Amino acid sequence: MDRKKFLKSVGIIFIISLILEIFVFNFRFFTQADGNEIVITPENIDKVTFGDGIEYDENNKWTNDDGQLKPSIFITDNKEAYIELNDINKKIDNVYIDISNVKRKSYSDKKTVYKIWATDEANALYFSLPERDVVRDVEKSKYINLNLSGESEKIKIEFKTKDKERFVFNEIRINASYPMFFSFIRIIAVFLIILVVYMIRPKSCFYKYTLNLKSLRQKWALCAVIIVHIFAFTGISLFNPGFVNTKIEHHKQYQQLTDAILDGHVYLDKEPSDILKNMDNPYDTNLRKETFKDTGEKFLWDRAYYNGKYYVYFGIVPVLTYYLPFKVITGNDFPTFAGIVFTAIILMFAVLGLVHRIIKRYFKDVPFLLYILLSFFFIDSCGIIYLLKRPDFYSLPIIMAVTFSVSGLYFWISSVRYKEYSYVNSKNEKKVNIKDYKKFDIAEKSEENMEFEGFIKWRLLMGSLCMALVAGCRPQLLLGSFLSIPLFFNIVFKDRKLFSKDSIKETLVFIMPYIVIAAGLMYYNYIRFDSVIDFGANYNLTTNDMTKRGFVLGRSALGIFSYLFQPPAYSPRFPFISDVWFYTNYMGVTIHEYLFGGILFNHFLLCINLFVFKFKNSLKLKGLFHFCIMSILFSVMIVIADTQLAGLLQRYMVDFAWLMFIPGIILILILLERVNDYLKKHIYTVLICGFAFSFYYDFATIFFYGDNALYNTNPTVHYYVTHLVQFWL
């Protein structure tokens, strides 16, 4: 790499970013209205007319954001809450609204929704424009650009708010002069985006550097990406204050279970009411609500109720890992969001380790840049960004189960020691020495030519321990443990180095974690639900009677379509991806929340899994065919299990996504290994487009609308980013 040439390119990219910021992202500054500004302040308030639903109180003054005392307006009837300006007779380019809620307690108080009504040369009567959100801390949101036909006689600003809301009236401007909204954050973001595209373009010289983590430069590059992700993971989790310091009672279940365990029992300390105890079927949702109606008593939502006691049916491993030790040491409740962030960081290292092991064992001459792209494609796109965005206790057992699963696979694969590889030529099946493989056009690493040398026992132990702990987080993800069958098949049945008379130690190391963890969980289940295999999810007091839910084939088809193949809905409004309309002919109970498209649509590179049989010979040569088939099959089985047991929820994507990414990455590497340099560049183009599409989707998940969305819980962050991206607003 020519360092001077690269630095020159970096400088050019920075200049381009600066030019874009000034002349493109701030084009409104150069096209602002000139000389037609109309300013409405408390001093000339008589120029406007207030609707019957607004009381303007000049004597009741409140402090605005600048510390000045300003008159207030009070909403008495939100159906007639508007401010009207007549006799304008000018072309209106924009409206500037600086009216803020007097409340300062919550984030939602910073946002006010307005609806603009206007007339123009094409409309003598009022016609409505879309609603716009104005946020107190986001100055650009106060400027609302209008696209009207010719001159306007009048305009009306309607408040879309509740009754009995009070606002500080600062000013309203028609045809306001636009300032320069210069953003260093946007410059850096655009600079980094262009720089990354430049570095990963198909003709980039960076692809010539083969993966070798012994290289100091590669270590520093990898560390830089890791550090960026650690800061990003932490920042994303802090965006939503409703989860950082949650006040939602049923989100504190793990803290309540911790207190119960410290008190010497596993049922929650809260005693169920006699009303609940006397119900014939307390799991009947509508009947339960009707029974408790007007009684003044409550039941604990989303708890397992069994034999007159409340229990937490979510896995106990997060409690034993984070909450209980933290409580014992500090005396305080463990913050759930911290567990999400810490686990996400561990998952990142687990994925990096797993992908590295797969590449080093089964592939050769893989570019370091491709390793980075594939690894972080896995990390960022497997759904953890969505969990970080809503770091509640629902997300913790999911991300912990996936982390244990990926870590388990990493330890298992890295526990096997082989002697020096030999290679096989794919054209004539001739075995060659490792030093001579480059003489052939195509040469592959083959498991058939690997000589097993032994196990690294502590890694084998850690692999089984991680996999066994999955049962205490998300039991359905225990399917991942069966991936040991294709991984160790030859070792068990060919080399006889596991589950044989000559491998007692290795066998015990492999199975003991399962025995110990299973014994603990069985005991835990038995003292709660009188069954060693019942985890208690069916006794959940939730939106439907889980004890009668059963297995219905029709739900499975709906789940497969929704989780895998459903296209998202697109919108011209940031983040440009919205939830899909849930429409089904299934005549039965189906639990669903906001979904934003299936994983194979939003991460279309994973569609390569659909062609796994096309790569059958290459996969068999490496001993990975059955591993890939089982991974894909297990992902579908988990889709069906989640659909049947719980329903259709966006966070459940994480349950099975990792099982899609592992074979997907393997198949991408095999494809690149089988083609010549000309086709490889075209494949890189497709990969880059796929990475970019997935990256934007992952970025958009932070700002998805729906429950606990940032536009409500932290409108400052949401609308600041909105106006950085939608600079034309």
C-alpha cells in the first residue's frame, strides 16, 4: 500500500465531506426567504388569532429555555387548539415555531406535535399538511418548510396535544431566515462512510493482505474496530432512559428473584391475592381482567403463577451470573442494561474468535479485510443492536443464550488439535504437500486430510459448559448443542478419541458440564413446578392462556414467513423502514408485536443458505456439509418453536439469526474460494452492497417506531439524527 497515496485519498475524502456539509446539507441557508419574514412575539401578539381551545395569559409568565419570563398559553380544548395568522398575502416558504411545554420532568415533554393548515393560490379554503414534531432541544426541528402554490392568505398552526397542557410562547416566524446548521458529527459520519466504501471497494488494495492476527497492523486495526463497537454498544444502550432506570414493575423480575433467593426461596415475595387464588382458570386473560376489574387489587403481570405462588419463568442463569453476585457485593440491584452491554461485548469477541477459527481451519488466503467484514456483519446484524436499543430483562436471557452458544462453538472447534494440514487438488483429487499447494489453480483444506492429534481439555470443557448454560437462559437454543455431532463425528466414529474406552477423560470433560447444569436446573424446576422438565412458561399470566396454547400447524407457516421472508415496509420518513402490517387468514390466537421484515430479506446475503446443496461437494470435502445443514435446520426449528410457544416478536429474531450467519459465512467463503479473480471482484461488489444494506437496517433498528421507541422516550436523540439525515426537511 502506498502510504502517501492513501493519505492523499483521505484528505480528498475529508474535503468532499466538508463541501457536502456546506453546500448540500445546508442548501436551505443559500435558498432562504429574503425580506419577507413575519415575526410574531408577545409584543405583537394581536396579529394572530387564538382558537377557542387556547387561553393566552400574558400575566401568567413562565421561564423559557433561555431563562426569560414569557407569557403562557393553556390548552382547554385540544379540538380547537390553534393559532391563526390572517392577511399574509405572501408566498410562505417556511414556518418557525418556538413554543415549548412548561413541563421539564420527562423526555416526552420536549416534543410537541403540530399540524399546519394553509391556503394558497390553488386552495382558497384551508387544506391540511402532515403533522410535524418540534423538539425543544433540536433547533432545526423548529423550522418547518412548506411547499405551497403561490401566495397564501392565511395559515393555521394546530396543537396536537392533550387538554390542560401549558406552553411558553416565545415566537412564531413566517419565512424565517435559515441559519447554517453546521454539524461536525455529520462531517465525521460522512467522512467515515466514504472512507470505508473507498477501502472496501472491490478494487481496493486492502484485499491483498491475508488474515494473520500475528501482524501488528492487523491487531491494531482489529482493536480500533472493537473499541468503536464498545463505545457504540454503550451509547446505544444509554439512548433509551426508560430502560436504563426503568420504572416498569414487571421489568424488575430478576431483581425480585434475586431478593427471593437471598430470602431462602425461589418464589417471589409478593403474595397473590385471594381473587387470583380462587379463580378456576387464572390464565384466562380476559376473564382475569374482568375478575379484577373494580376490585382495587392487582396481579403480577408476566409472572408464572403456580399453586398459589408467583415465580419468574425466565432463565435463572442471568440472575446467578449478574444480579445475585452484584447484590451480595454491593447491596444494590444490578442494572439490567449493563448486563446487556457487557454480554454484547463478550458476544463480539466470541464471534470474532469463531469466524477466525473457521477461516484458519477450513480456508486459506482469506483477506483480513474480508474477515473483518464478515465478522461484524455477523455481530451487528444478528439482532443485538435491537436488544441494545431496548436493554430490558426480556433481552438479557436471549443475548446471553446466543453468547453462550457462539462461545461454546468457538471453544469446541478450538479444542481440537490437528497435525500439519495437507491439501487436495479439487481437479484431480491428488494430494500434495502443504508447501506445494500453490502450484495448483484451486487447492482446498480438507478435513479428510487432517490428522487428529488430541483435545485441549480446558477448551472442550468450556465449550460444553457454555452450551449447557444455554438451558438456563433460553431452553430452545439448546438445539445448538447438537452441532457437536457433525463437529466431532469423525473424532467419535473414525478416530475413536471421544466416547470410547480410550478417551474416558475427554468424554467426562465433555459431558460433565451437561450433567451438573442439568441436575441444577432439574432441581430448580422441581421445587417450583413439581416437574424436572417444566420451566414454567405455560403458567405465565400474560396476553393468552399458555396452558391451552398447544401446537397448531397454521401458526408455523405464519412464523416462517414473518421471521424469514416478510419484506419490511418502506417509508419516506426516517428511518425509512417501518413495521409491516400484520395480516393473516389464520383464525386463531396469534401473539404479535411490531415486526420489521424477515431476516432473509433484510440481510439478503443470508439467502446463500438456500443454495447449500449447490455447495455440497465442497462442504463435504471440508467436513462442513452436515454442520451447515443442521445449523439451517435448527434455525427453522427455533422459528417454529418461538412462534408456537410465544408468538411473533422482533427480539426473537436473535434466537435463530446466529444459526443463519454461521453457515452463511462458510458458504460465502467457499464461493470466493471456487471462483477466479475476475468473478471474485463481482462477488465482492454484491457482498459490499449486502453489507451496506444490512448495516443501514441495523442502524435503523435504533430508531424504529413502536413500543418504547426513541421518538417518544428520547426525542432529542431521535430528531437530532432525523434532521442530520433528512437535511432537506
